[in-house]
Amino acid sequence: MISAGDCTGVVLAGGRSSRMGRDKALLSISGVSFLHRVTATLRQVLPGVVIISDRESEHRIPGFTVYRDLLPDCGPLGGIHTALSKSTRPYAFVLSCDVPFASADLLREILDRARPGEVTIAGDGLDVHPLLGIYPASLLPLLEEDLKAGRKKVGAFLARPDVPLAVLPLSHRSHELRNINTPEDFSGLSG
């Protein structure tokens, strides 16, 4: 069993937001930015939360450490690598800033169902959500191997035969798993 104390909460906020056309982390619902929403959600469940972003000045929240990617321009996989490298805990619980409806109950369900040594991510029956889940620090050498070889796709990393993966069926929480990636996704949102 993995406990909350075994995990560092990690907000991935360093994306380019190219499909949105503006910084997704700074978008807001009911006056609360996506970055603040997901950071607060992680903090409800986990004792320590950090933000991974190359835009430290824009993504700084008092009381939270912001880390720049150790290997620049490596996308979300580089953010996971940075989180695992900086963490003193054996797991990183990753939540991308563009999943603003994730709840503390959803995070607790993932934590309760995670097994030691595995990557545990959310799935909704149609898609997998690799940027909402738990990554063991024991996979850090494999992450570094992929990134140094120029392999930057999270999906390709998770498809490696030496990466133990569990996709949790969470279709009953599909609203909470929504990624907000485009202006159309964001238009008319309410939480």
C-alpha cells in the first residue's frame, strides 16, 4: 500500500499551451486559476506539493516551491523526471494543471488503489490520463534513459515492457478527468 506520506504532490504547469493560445495554468473558473485549483486539491491529500514550471515568476504561489525542468524542452515527461529527481519521497503524485475539476476524493481513490512499484494512472474507458497518477522514483533511471535518447512522449515511456503500469477504470469520474486544452474546451466552463 502507498500512503499519502510516501508521495510528493506535483503540479505540472510548464506546458506551452499551444492549442489554447495562452497559459492554461493562469486560466480561471469562478475567479480561481487552474494552477491554484489543482495545487489546493493536491494539498488536501498530500503533505508536500511542488510546482514544475519553467515560468517560475508567473507560476509562483506563496508556500509552494517551483522547480524548473532539469532537462529543458522535454515536455511532461521532463516534468515528471524533475519531480522524481527533486523529491525525497518514493513516489510523485502528478496532476497536470489543465485538469481543474479533479477532486480530493478522486486523488484519494487513486492513492487507495495504487500498488507499490507501479505507475498508477487514471482511465475513463475511452482515454488514459498519464498526467493524473502516481509515478515511483524507482523508474527514474528509465526516465533519464528515454529523455537522454530524445524519447519525450509519456505514452511511449509507459508502453515500455519494463515499466509496470496500472490504468484505473474511473469512468464514474469522467467529469473530473476532463483536460482543458483548447478555447472550445474552456468556453462556458463552470466548476
